[in-house]
Amino acid sequence: MNETLKNILARKSINTFSDKPISKENLELLLKAGMAAPSGKDIRPWRFIVVTDKETLAKTSVALSATEKIKGNVAAIVVCGDSSESERFWTFDCSLAAENIMLAAQSAGIGSHWISIRPNEERINNIKGLFSFPGSVEPLCAIVLGYPEQDITPKDKFDSNNIHWEKW
């Protein structure tokens, strides 16, 4: 099995993190991976807010109603899309970018946890208010990051009952 497939199968959502900081170089590597995602018509509508300040991380957790889900995270990336550039597809494109970020984090030994913002109107408004979004930019999700401080054994999620060959 190649390293890419091992990385995909090993990814697990992390809820408890150590206080070890993530270097700016590693955060930029994750963003580079996010921007390598496929995008409809190669529009690349994604925009990212990187948060490393402890006070802002705490405010972000409150805005997401997620303080108990993410203990000790040292960074977060709020994945957003410019709906003026890709009104119909920005959520798909940005979801692909978010997955790339999480897989890159896994390969770097960094834990991650996806927290949805859309379609929750309260979370959307909270995050927009916290970060002073421009008009056409919409938040999709937040990916909280840190070095895992919990069991990182992945779940086996394969279920042959979800597969249909040639017809339903």
C-alpha cells in the first residue's frame, strides 16, 4: 500500500490536542495542499483565515459552539469561498480544499477536526462578525489543528453494504 493511501486510511478526527505550536511553515504547507485541490472550471474560489492567537481561537470556538469538541487546539483554518466567483460550486470546491488540508495535516503528524459552519445560520453570522468578512465571501467550515493528545487509532469505516456493482 502506498503512503498516500495509508495516510487517507489513517486520518481520524482529533478532539484533544497538546499545546505544542504548529510552525508557520507547516501551516503554509497545509494551505498549499488546500489550494492544490480540484476546482470547477479552475476558478479556485477558496479563501482561508488562519488563526493562531489563543484569544482569537477561544472566540472562534465560542462562535462555533464547539468549545468542548476541541480542547487545546493551537491553530484553526476557517475555509471560506467567494460566492461571486463561483456561485454554484464554491461549497464543493472549498470542501475539496478542506479535505486536502486535513490529509496534509495527517501526513505531517498534525491532528485535525472539521467543524461545519454552513448551513448553520448562527455559526455563519458569528464567524462573519468575528472576522469582518467582505460581502461575497462565505464561511464553509473551520478546521481545528494541533498535535494529538489522544488515541489516534483510526476507525475502519469500510462497509460493503454501501457498495452496489453495476446496478442498485
